[in-house]
Amino acid sequence: MAQDLRSFLDLVKRNRAADFQIVSKPVDARYEITGLVAKLEKEGRRRPVLLFENVSGTTFPVLTNLHASRGRLATAINAAPDKMLETYLRAMDKPIPPRIVKTGPVKEVVRRGGDVDLLALPQIVHHERDAGPYVTAAISFAKDPGGETWNCAYNRLMIQGRDRTSIHLTLGKHLWEFHKLAEARGEPLPVAFAIGVHPAIALGALAIGSIDEDERAIMGALLGEPLELVKCETSDVLVPAHAELVLEGEILPAARTPEGPFGEFTGYSLGERQREIVRYTAITHRRDAMFQDITVAHLDHMLLSTIPMEANLYRAVRAMIPSVKAVRVPSPFTCYVSIEQRLPGQAKNAMMAVFGADLYMKRVVVVDHDVDVFDDRQVNWALATRCQPDRDITIITHARGSDLDPSTREDGYTAKWGVDATAKPSVAAFTPRHRVPPDVWQRLRLEDYLG
């Protein structure tokens, strides 16, 4: 499989031309790109990939909304839309290690030192309260300063000068841990950010697992071949050879700067915080590079992050409850799980597995296997008819959660709750559901009666 974004876009154009739209009319980098995506999604019920050719203040065209279709993401990993979970789990179970190559298209233009100018990039401001322009599609690549463990993740970057950004490091996550180790030594942490990559690489970057699991190998498994990596110009960090653009730099020790507010996936404009600082040492890119943006809090963002989360949570619950049927992440900090409960207490075990597997999870609802977790009406029906609040709600206090949750009193220090909405003592012994007799259901053909 081709590893570059352009090959994937060609595939989209060939298979469904209406899914790729070029916007030639000038657009303002402040608000208009996000505004057009949001308006298409809300009023037009459309989710095409958008390429803005004429963006204010920059020579880079801007590509956005790439991930806003489950079908497109399925195509990227060579899977049917209903087989994405299975495909992702297989990639996690059978990773393919990356391959280092001498060079790649991302090295066609190299700018170092005084030639580094982040202000030449699109200065995209997404929402009205945002403190400034943000880079939202940056995938970080970094190595444990004391070992050989690598980590990849999405990190928002607020542009604060020609060679400076802030970086939002999620408390307790792996890149935050790497930075803490380097900072304890009084050293900067070398890091590089890839912008504009094949969606299989984007999906792999969001894999959630143990700190010693290599997301680059999961990317390779999703691609079906080793991810090709090249060495950075100013550090030993390895980055995708076929990316559109790479920012090379280092996270400074013992340095913080005000960052935010920023409109996050929660639907809230989260306020100013003190964040770490990245100083940039080089920019490399393709000669005619596209700059990729992710429209945060819209489908482009939410679908991309949900698929890896569901795979990780399914794997975690399956380790505890082999009869798990499905996992869904329907909204921020929320997970629905369906299980075929064979023993009393398995619903609560499923809750604990979810909480242990994902720092962000705050609410878990567990239902029986006869409830479709992808149908909100059915989940609400199970909550209403199979759950007693004084018996079936579990509250966990004083836990770590997301520092993007606006309801917490301090960043990421939260409570969590789980709901056992399974039938007690079992579906078989519970009040029976009504239904049309199966033989009648099978023989009735709507067209025979309604034309």
C-alpha cells in the first residue's frame, strides 16, 4: 500500500469524486476554514475532503476534513466499514516494525536555524475564543530519553513565534512521561511532528496501550507493510518519509508559557493554562506541500479518535470478559459495552476494565448482548428498564481523568461512574421481551402490503 497522503487522495477521487472538493475562492485562515466544514456538516449533511487553494497569509494550500467519513477511514486500512474494529485489533496483535530509509519526499525542502519560520505556515484560528493560531494535525514522534521506547501521539500546538509553540501534553500520558524524564536531567526532549500523512498512520498514532507498545509498528500493520522512516536533520528522531511536512524541535526543560483558551473536542472553549514550550530547529517538507488541518470537535476529529479508542477498550474488556460483544464511544469520556453475562458481577468487571484501559473514560454503561450499543434508543431502554440506581450505579472518587474535562475542580482530578444496565440475574431469567412471532416476521414482506 502507498504510504503517502496523495496516493490516498487519488483513491478517494477515483472511487467517489464528490468526496473531494477543491475550494479556489480566497478564505481567511481565521474561522472561515472551520466555519465552512462545520456548516457543511450541520446544514448540508456533507463531509467531503476539502482542499483550500487560496488561504490568507500563506502559500501553503490547506487540506481538512480528511477523516470525517467512516467509509474513507475503512478504505485507508483496506477494511469494510463494519470490519474496522477487527482490522484494528489485528494490527495491535500483529504489529509490523518500521523500516529506516535514507531519504524521502519530506526532505525535498529543508529549512534550518534562522530559516525556520512557523509564521509562514497557515495561521488557522478555529473558534472565536481561541487564543491564537493552532496546529491541530501534528503527530509527535519521540523516544524515551533513557531507553529505546518510542511514542507517537496527536498534540495540539499553539504558534507563539517564528520558532516557538506551546504544546499540550496530556497529564500522565506517554509523551508527558518522556518529557518528565528528560526534564529531571535538565535536558530538552527531542521531538518531531509529522503533518499531512496517510490516514492509516493517523489511526495508528492514536493506538492506546502500554508505554512499550510501538505505535509505529501498528501503523505498519494498518498499512500492510513496514512504515518507512527517515532521520531528522537536527536530531536522531525518526519520522515518516512520505509526510507532507515535518517540524523538528525539542521540548524545553523547566519552561512554561500561557496557552489557550482553545475550543476542544468536549464542545467547550477551555481556558488558559501553563504549558510546555517547543523550540524548533528545522522544517522539512515536500516541494509543493499541503498543510493538513483537523477541525477539532467535528467529525474530522471525532471519528478518527473514536476507532482506536473502541479497539483498545474492546481488547481490554475481552481480556476480562471473553463474551464481550461490542464497545462504542458515543461521546466525550463515555463508553457503552455489551456483554453476554455468564456470571454475576461481570458487568462491574467490564466497567473496571474500561476505566483501567483509558485515562479519559469517565462514564461506562454496560448492557446485555441483546442491546445494540450503536442505537442510543436501545441503550436508554436498558437503562430505564434493567437498572435500579441505588443498586446498579458505581461511583469512583479521586481518580485521574482528562485535563480537558471542564467539570473538574482541578486539571484531570475527577470522579468516574459506571452503570450496570444488564438484566438481573440474567437475560434468560428476566421479564421476557415482547416480540412479533419469528415465523410471522420472516414471512411478512413490506412490498406486498405497501407497494
